[in-house]
Amino acid sequence: MESLGQEPISLRHLSDRMSERLAESPHLLNIFRNAIRNTWGTTLKRMADGTTFVITGDIPAMWLRDSAAQVRPFLVLAAEDEETADLIEGLVIRQLRSILHDPYANAFNEGPNGHGHQDDETEMSPWIWERKYEIDSLCYPLQLGYLLWKNTGRTSQFDEIFKEAAEMILDLWTTEQRHETESSYRFQRKNCVPTDTLIREGKGAETAYTGMTWSGFRPSDDACDYGYLVPSNMFAVVVLGYVQEIAREILQDEALYSRAHKLAMEIDEGIQQFGIVEHPEFGRIYAYETDGLGHHNLMDDANVPSLLSISYLGYRGTDAAVYQNTRRFILSKHNPYYYQGSAAEGIGSPHTPKGYVWHIALAMQGLTDDRRDEKERLLKVMSETDAGTGLMHESFRADNPADYTRPWFSWANMMFCELLMDYCGIQVQR
């Protein structure tokens, strides 16, 4: 494995473009340069087999979710830079191979070194850092392969490995539509906080069939209260649409197309039937979680996929009535994880202390708002809550940004970069 060398010329070109548009905002530009160079220089590694390994920052493992989100802004460079496109394709291939090794795992080691949570009561292997099953862990690699195609025209990532991984994902999501009766997945961790393990001897809370597919954990790596995580099911519907497009236009595989179409329809019908509730103040809104047994969890979490990120994911446009109602709900005191302080207000997470706002959620709030002045306001809030480090963090106390978690968190850094690029009119093509 070797670290990346000098940053590509395309990255310097992007930095120059940003400089021209941010002449009046040197602090924003400084954070952008720090954040994007930090990710390029410290988290991305080329492996001897040509694949790419991406650590999350302060944890030396590769999360399928985080790694895809970390390189997303680099897709803009990949459109003009073959080296960067190769790097991203190498990541897609490594992610797909990881899924083929174990589609229930969320984080992997760079080799079979046995690092991570090997004592968890589940089917661990030395390649796996952690085996918390999360729907989004399977969504992100499919999305990244698709976005690489749309931003560069490259299709070499859609090979037999891609097809095999896509089939495996479809099999798993179909199985997990009936988790109670058909799934063998179990997960237990001893001597931990309750959110790090699943109840009922590792099976999770009871569910009934809805058409949606079950998830053990949220994208925060915290256990779901109820097994149908609505925003992650929305993300699944979106990437199943990508699979349909790839199957028909690239692979000429009508069987794969038909399977993906059928499953997407079933999951989407489940969202519409079981994932929407009538709120006394906000009207019809999406629940964060449900179980098919009449229970709903009304909240939102900072990690993506979230309800806030619905339009960013491509599930519904920002003008959809239920989404707008949901957005008003989650950006209010009615969301138990919406915090307000003297320095900032925004969405946090039960994954971090009460009263801590996440930079990822502030970036997502800007990316899902069409108003340029609102994007500017949120960028200002983010830049003023960096605690003087010139980088983003996982979360910070809303009354005191100097009190923060995770000083080296690449996902947050790249979300800031993506919002600032969006503000400057530079977007990843979807």
C-alpha cells in the first residue's frame, strides 16, 4: 500500500476556480483548502492490487459509507483527470469486493489483520473491522459507481464483480424484507452502551412485513429502535433505480433490471404506506423509523442518509409536500435531536452528547436548500465553529464550539467542501 503523492493538477485547478469566486471570503477558502488536501493526503491509499483503501480519519478502517462520501467531491476532478477517476474506480472495486466478502459488514480492514471488534457475537472475519448491518453500507458503493459513470462517462467499473455484488445486495434486501422469519443475521456486543448492540439475542426489535427492507443499525452505527429505517429505505429505492439504468444501458441484463424494478416498487410502496404519519402541527411527515406494527420514531439524525437528505439523495424533490412538512419538523424543537445554542443551531445525534450539533448536518441543510443566502449563512456558521482549527469536526457543543468530538473526521471535511463548491456553482453531476 502506498500513500498518494503530490496532489493532482486538477485539484489545484479547482482550488484556483474557488479562489476566483471567494475573493471576499478568505476564511471559507482556507478551510476548503485544508479540508480537501487533508482528505487527499491523509486518508486515501492506493493498494498493490490497484484498488483504493480509504480510512475515515482517526479510525484506521474503511467504512463503505464514509469512504464513498469522502471522495464524492473528487468526482468533479475525475471529469478531467484520469488519475483521479482511476482512484475512485479503485475504491468502487474494493468496496464491491468487500461486499462480496460479507454484505452485512459496515467497515473493513486493509488486510486480514484481525483489527477491530473481533469479540462481537456475529460472523466476524479478520478482514472485518465491524459487522453492524446498515442498509446504507450497500447503497453507497452502488451510488459511487453510478456517479463515476455520470461524471466521467467511465463504465469499466460495471464488470462481473459489480454484477455479482448487485445480485448479492438484491438477495440480501429481499431476505431482510422478512427479517423475522428468513434472516440469519445476529449481532451482539458485550459490555457496551445499549446503542452498540441489538436486543432479543441479537435479532433486534420485532417487525412485521411492510415491503421495506430491515436494517440493524443507523448510518451513525447506532442500533435502530425500530427495524425499518425510512431514509435508508429511500436511499435503497434511489440506488435500485441506478441498478435498473446500469442493467439496461450498460450490462444489457433484463433479468437484473426486472429484479431491481420489482424490489424498488415494493420498498417504495412500504415507505408510502407505513413510513408516513399525521403530525398534529406539521401534517403528513415521514417517520425516521417504523416497525410495521404501528410504532413510529419521529426524529432525525445528523448522519446521512437522513430525512433532511431526502432531496440530496434524489428520492424526492425539495418541493414535495411531505418532504417540506418533514423538513419543518426536523429543523424545529419537535425533533429531539435539534439543538439550539449561542453559537449555532442544527441537528445532532444520540451518537454524541446532548446539545452537540454536527457539521455534516449543517452542510446537508445547505445542500438541500435552494436559497443562495441560506447556503452562505450556513457556511458562515460552519466556518465560525471550527474552533480555530481550519477543519470540520464530527460535532460541537452549540454553546461552545471549542468543545468538539473527533478532530480528524474526513466525512465532515468533505461535506463542507461539497457545500462550498455548490455555493460556487460547482456540482457533482447526478
